[in-house]
Amino acid sequence: MRYLTDEELKKVIDQPIFREISETADEMGLECYVIGGYVRDLFLERHSHDIDVVVVGSGIAVAQRLKERLGKKAHVSLFQNFGTAQVKYKGMEVEFVGARRESYNRGSRKPIVEDGTLEDDQNRRDFTINAMALCLNADRFGELVDPFYGLEDLEDGIIRTPLDPELTFSDDPLRMMRCIRFATQLNFMIEDETFEAIERDVERIKIISQERIIEELNKIILSPVPSKGFVDLERSGLLALIFPELQALTGVEVVNGRGHKDNFFHTLEVLDNVARATADWDEKEETLSATESDKVESKMTYPERKLWLRWAALLHDIGKPASKKWDNLLGWTFHSHNYIGQRMVPGIFKRMKLPLNDKMKYVQKLVELHMRPINIADDEVTDSAVRRLLFDAGDDIEDLMLLCEADITSKKAEKKQRFLDNYRLVREKMDALREKDRIRLFQPPIDGEEIMKIFNLRPSREVGILKQAVKDAIVDGTIPNEYDVALAFVLKKAEEIGLKPRNL
């Protein structure tokens, strides 16, 4: 954090857009302040995309007058029902709202809104660090208005509410999620009284739409150390309500003195490992095309993959509670938890209003395959096993390997190194096969659609048999991954099961 003097604050906001707003508000005789995240981020030395301006009067009227001053290069959007307006100008977006006071009915998070003062508006803000305002009027330009000591809380790394947290969270329960999200993003602590209010009001989250909850959850997942947020969600009681499948991973069961690891904290460790490995993916521009086998047309950018790979980390062991068994010889086992987890993904995505498209299929694939590389490494690393992995993982093979390496959380250095060495062998074998086969192994030369055309078939068991046969033949090295050879193989295999090409 950087402490800014009054003079430094004036210089920092001495920008053309703020001077234009200042002159507009003064012409209209209205108090005007930039407030919230933009002010907070000035002190945190973070770039802020949110410029919120509160007017003691009509924010819409100031936005309209500002548009007239700025001319054709400015665009204004009015939202009369909400009493807000947005002005876009030279790549900047400024939101205008009139100062207001709010009251709530207990069964809804939609407030009853009335005109108010700056003090009323700051009272309704969620946290002290978001309630700071800088005056834009000429006679007080750059003056900080901080009635709740938000600047001190920034210095101390504290999240707390301006007023009674019980009232703040009861009025708008989404603020409980936002509280944990801000603490996670900024690596701040939640003040005790504020956290205790979340624990007391936790059931109120049920009136919040799933879309709003997932928006906050995704921001926690994309934080530098997302585990911090999930620990707070769990200890507050929110996790059990919004993500029961993840809550089910918590705890350790002991039989005959033998316990398994806490799969919740293991999952968070894996998530943090993936977060570190993907921290700079926002800057990458390359896109990842979907695999042929998935038959999806969309592409994922690196920033998109950053989110969904982290979701895969979060869900990779989600099937363990359902698969957990005690074996007198082996101890605790979690057989097939990857397949169980893969089947759970669509239900979780549907309930949580996550996309049911290629993103979900990507997460499903990584959850299903995350045990495959280590199983290969534990046995002899054969060409056919690695070819099959390359076929099944497709374009996502590097993301899968990243997830698998992040899954190594042993505290024993020797064991950890042994796993890493095993994965290195798998990677070396993959590189050797790519060089040997001189072709992208995950692109079968003949797919199901072509088989249906050749034999005039509809989707059927026979199509599946032929698809699997040609895949197995390539994977096992029986035939090369070449079209003419694969076609001849399919024709011969079809003859064996009584099928003839339609042109015969």
C-alpha cells in the first residue's frame, strides 16, 4: 500500500475526465465524488477498471450534461429504473449514480431506494475500504472523505463493514460472499465481528441467485491463493450451502488407527499449485482449438483455460467420498473416484449455473484422466499406453500433465521427487512418440461420421465397434496413423462383422 498525501491525491486524479466531471458538477451546483473501488485501488497501487461517481442529486443529469460537453466521442447509456448512467469516453467507463439511502425487506435483497446525502451513500457501502470518496468539486478537488477509517483498514489489511455487520449481511447476503472474495483477492483478514456475523447470517445466502454466487466464487478461484477463500467459506458455514460436494471432502476417518488424508485440504493445495502455474495466463494470446473427438466448435483462450483448469483442480477428487472404502489389507481406498467424479461434473455445473458446453467437457475430461499418467508411470511406460493417453487427452494433454504434477502434495521430499521423475518419463515417452509418428496422435484419420457415410449407417453399435477398432490398432502400433492404411483396416474389419460399403 502507498500512503498518498492530500497534494498527491490531487495530482493522481488530475486527469481530463475528472476535470470535465468537476466542471460539469460545479456548473450544475451539485456535489460530486469518485467513490469505491477506484479510490481503494489508488492506495493499493492497482489498476482499476471501475470508476464510480456519486452525485448528491441526479447522477443521470450529470452524465447527460457531461456527454454534451465531451461531444461525439462520448457515449452515454441511461438506466432510468436504477437511477444510474454510464459514460464511455476514450476507452474509459464511468458509472454515475445519485447519492441514496437504502432499506430492505427481509425476504429480498432488492432495496427500497430514496435520495440521500453522501453520508447516506457511504453508510450503505459494503466495506470500509470501499466507502472512501474523493471530492471532484473544484473547491475541494481531491479531498478524501473517509468517515469509517477505510484507509486505516487498508493499512492494517482488514475487511470490515461500515455499520453493524449483522444488518449489512442481512440486508444483502451476497455481501458475505463479497467479504470473503475481497479478503482472498487482497490477502486481507476479516475482522472478527464481521466474520461472526457471516456465521450467524449464513442461511440468508439462500435468497441469492446462483448466478450471483458463482460470479463471486469464480473470482475467488481466480485469486492468487484461492485456498484462502475456500477455507473461509468452509469455516463460516457458507461452503456447505453453496457447494456441498466440496464440503463432503472435509475431515479424516480413522479405522484401526489408520486415517486417510483430509481430501479437502489436499484439494486446496492442488488448486493453489495450479494457480501458481497459471498466474500469468491472462497475458498469453494463443488459443486452444477444441479436439476432434469432442466435436465442439468453440475455442478457449488462455484466460478461459486459467479458470476451467482451476475448476478441474477443485473437482479432481470430488468422487472420493462416494468411492471411499476400508480394506483390511490395503487400508483406505478410493477406487474409480476419477470416473465417479467425471460423472458428477455435469450435475454440479447444472446446479451452479456453470456453462454446459465445451468448458464442462474440458473439466470432465481432466477429472476423468487425472489418474492415468501416474498409473502409466507406475507400470512399464509402453508406447501403446502413452499413445492411448495422447488420443484420449487430445489438445488438453499439457493441461492434464500440469494438473497431475500439481496433484503431488506429499510432504516427503523423496516421494515427491519420485513422482516427478515418473512424470518426466511419461513426458519423454510422449515426446519420443510424437517424433516417431510424425503426426498429431490425437487426430484419428477416420472418425465416426466418415464411417457412417462409407457404410450408410446411422449412429449405432457397429459404428462404435469400427471407431474403437481403428483407434486400438493405431494406439497398439498395429497400423500407422495414416488415412489409406486406416481406411483399408476399417473396410476389412467391417467385412468381418458383415458390413459392406454403400458403393458396392
